[in-house]
Amino acid sequence: MRIHGKIALSAVSTAMAAVLAAPVAHAGPTPDPRAELVPAWDAPGPQGETAYEGDSPPAEEQRAAPPWRCFLYVSDPTFKKRNGHWQVEGTGRQSCVGAGYTPQGPRLTLQRYLGLGLWRNVFRTTIAWSQGGYAEIRTGWKCAGSGSEEYRWVVDGFAKGVPRARANAYSAQYLRVIC
């Protein structure tokens, strides 16, 4: 009886060693990142679009319209695969009417949520200056693969009329990315 017990124990030990030494089988290739739009849960400023204008006319001309007015638009973030890499993409545009705003242009900034109401700029374009009444900028930022993150786009509009003016708008939805 004792011999059978040693043989059984030896067989179990050998089987356990084989299981522990066997390579781990993977389920397949690494899954693609996932993303979903979530409604903006804070209100940092105008969302989606806004407008701003030149200085108010003097008191004697209060019925007159301002010399110029610019309209800003920012898209919600999208998540697309380009050239083998996943990226967060966005569009910002500005159109202006009137006189005295040129040059004008938008700039896009991608922000990542840090927690406790704090956002950090992770990518910013240069200003897309235009001498005309319309300017647009489209861009993307490569996903770094750091787990679950939330992103939003911010468009800043600039008009170099006298005096220089600036306004911004935030995407109406945020993008939750799981890399």
C-alpha cells in the first residue's frame, strides 16, 4: 500500500510540474481599443459652438451692429484607426463676418481628464490663421494605451482685429477610451 501511495504521489507531482511548465495559451491577438461617447458631465464654457464679436460701438452708435462677429464650432471626439494606429480625432472651425477681424483662425486642444474636476492639455495645434472669413483645422492624436481615459476637444478662436479677441468652445460629448 505504501508503494502505491508513493507512485500516486510521484504521478501527481509529475503532472503538476508538466502543467506549470507548459506555455500559457493566449486567447488570440490583442483586442482593439474601445471607445464610447459620453455626455459632457461638467459645464466649463460654451459647448459645441459659440460666437463672439468686436468691441461694442460707442454710446452714440448703440443701434449699430458690432464691426465683426465670429462663430466657433468644435466636433465631438472620434476614435479611428489610421496608418495602423488608433487616434482621437477632432475638427474645429471659425467663420467671421463684418470687417476688422482679420487675420483670424481656430486652434484645437485635446484635454484628458485627470480626476477631481481637473483636465490636462495633451495635444495642441498651432493657430490656423486665415485672411478670409473661414478657417478649419482637423487633427488627430495617437492613443497611448494607458487604460481607461476621457478626452475632450477645446477650440480657441482668435481674431486679430483691434483689439485682439479670443473665445473658446468645448466638445458637447467626451470620449471614453479603453486602450
